[in-house]
Amino acid sequence: MLLYNNPASGNCYKVRLLAAQLGLDLELHDLDVVDRSNRPAVIGQLTPVLRVPVLVLDDGRALFESNAIIDYLAEGTPYLPQDRYERQQVLAWQFFEQYEIEPNLAVARFWRLFGIEQPDSAWQQKREAGRRGLDALERGLEGRDFLVADRYSVADISLYGYTHVAAEGGFDLAPYPAIRAWLARVAAQPGHIAITS
Ligand SMILES: N[C@@H](CCC(=O)N[C@@H](CS)C(=O)NCC(=O)O)C(=O)O
């Protein structure tokens, strides 16, 4: 399988992490996340939204949206619950991630890593919204080891992608003990790889 990837992207990392844990080989084709001028030529036929990750299956079909990609790969494995209620819980956390975590933690991190200047009001908005997302994640993790059904699943991978590099976006995880303990549990899972690997 071929993954259109960016090495710094938490969204792409979700796919690389699960693939490593499933023992799946990925060929990587890295795309720039700042100069996006070649996107229509390179992935325009594969995804209408022109963002990475895009995974191309061996039969040529393409998948886009990080959480939808990992759910597809996890089908029939212990990483995706079979139970209907538990699957709803997985999706609930993944939608939460895309609405409350990724747009704040990932965007603030992107601005910092790539030196993209923003007005103070934009930083302030990201900081406040990101903290609200982290507060919710902390509440969701209190008293449990993993997000869904007390076992490691794609829900954890989706939330781990950007939460574990929150500091790179300027977010301090010190006030979030349940999140910090959960990050350590996720990092200790068999086959875990770092975002930099
Ligand atoms: N919701 C998408 C977001 C994908 C996304 O924002 N990808 C970034 C890299 S992390 C990208 O391609 N940015 C380029 C752009 O926005 O044009 C997902 O989860 O896959």
C-alpha cells in the first residue's frame, strides 16, 4: 500500500502507527504541507480534499481522512470493536478529535513548527479552544485506562496523534494527569512507533 504522507503530520502518523502495529508494509510518498502547489497533480485523482493522509490500496482504490483510513485498516482486528455500542463510542471520540482537538492542537503546532505568523487573537482562540478539548479528554479518561471498552483501540490512536505532541503547539499537559497516564499506556502498546520514526 502507498501512503501519501507528511512526516510531521499527526494525521499521517495515525496511519503509520496502526500499520506498524498490524504489521502492514507502507510505501511512503511525502508531500510538503507548506508548499501545496503540487497537490492537484499528485493526489487530485485520489482525494477531492487534497489533504494527506491518502492511502492507496494495492488494487488502486484510494482512502482519505485519517480516522476513516485507520477504521478501514482495523476492521476485523482487535483494534476496532465489533460491538455496536463500542463502535459508536469509537466514532464519537474520532468525531470529537476532528472537531475539538485537531483544529486547535494541530493547527497551533503547525503554526509553531513552520513559523507561520498569526495575530495574538488567533493564538488566544486556539489556546482556549484547545484547552476546552483537553479538559473534555481528561474527563473522558478519568477512571479508565483507554477510551473505549477499557482496551486499546483506534479511538486511542486517533486521539493520541496530536495529544502526545500537544507541547509542540504550546499546550502544557501538566494539569491533565489522566491524559498523561493514558499517553504512557498508549506508548507502551506492542508495536508502537514514534511520530519521528
Ligand atoms: N481531516 C483530515 C485532515 C487532513 C489534514 O489537514 N492534512 C494536512 C496535513 S496534517 C494537510 O494535508 N494540509 C494541507 C492542506 O490543508 O492543504 C484528516 O484527518 O485526514
